[in-house]
Amino acid sequence: MDFLDEKIDQYVCEHTEQENEVLYDLNRETHMNVLIPRMLSGHLQGRVLSMLSHMIKPKNILEIGTYTSYSALCMAEGLAENGKITTIDRNDELEEIIQKYVKKSGNQDKIHFLSGDATEIIPTLIWLSTKFLLVAI
Ligand SMILES: C[S@@+](CC[C@H](N)C(=O)[O-])C[C@H]1O[C@@H](n2cnc3c(N)ncnc32)[C@H](O)[C@@H]1O
């Protein structure tokens, strides 16, 4: 999403760790083929999410709004050993690209994608007594 002036964003990105190849390809494919690509976190926000996840090392992350999975892939980088992300999106047209890039990243065991409305799914997760240490939207 565009929060910063273009020149400031460019400067910050040039002085921030680069996206890996999978994230770069996902960013590009989202912009080419998916509606409203400005919803994607992108390079800078993705690196911030990765940093937060590395600092907290959560065992469980709950994300509401997977979109094409860019943020989920970034947060997966900092999970504790055997940690998991549960990520929910109600737009079922996104499932194919989500599954493609989760597989490409090699994080299939860490990222659990649920298709549906978070307001209906979350009560079922709470019933299972899962404690989430990082919640992202
Ligand atoms: C801003 S995008 C998420 C961006 C993504 N986290 C990223 O960083 O690339 C918001 C997403 O939330 C999803 N969404 C909105 N309301 C929802 C709901 N009630 N349940 C599940 N998904 C929802 C939309 O379908 C959309 O894909």
C-alpha cells in the first residue's frame, strides 16, 4: 500500500534488505494479474513484518486478510521452531496464487490458509484454545 511519498519510498527501499526471489515474483505477479494490487504489503512493509516476527518469534500468528500471501510469507520468516501462521481470506479467487507461492516458498508446513469469512472462522479457532502471539491485518 502507498503510504509514503514516492521518493521517500524509493530511498527507504534502496536502503532496506532486498526481497527474496519468491517475494519479488509474487509482488510482480500480483501487480500483473490480481485486482487492486495496492493492497499487497510490498517490499518495505514486508521487511517490517519480517523484522517484527523475528523479534517476537511467535509460535502462532493469526492473519486476517491473506490477499496473495505476501505478508504471510514475510511473517513466516520469523516464526518460532514449529510455529504456524493461520491466515484467512474470504476472496476464494485468491486461493490458487496463495497456494502457488506458499509452495514456492517451501513454507507449506508453516502457513495454514483458510478460505472464508474471518468473522465466522475465528470463533471456531478460539473454541480450539489457540493462543496467537501476533495478529496482523
Ligand atoms: C489489504 S488486503 C491484505 C493484504 C495482505 N495482508 C498483504 O499484506 O499483502 C485485505 C484482504 O482482506 C480480505 N478480507 C476483508 N475482510 C475479510 C473478512 N471478513 N474475512 C476474510 N478476509 C477478509 C480481503 O479479501 C483482502 O484480500
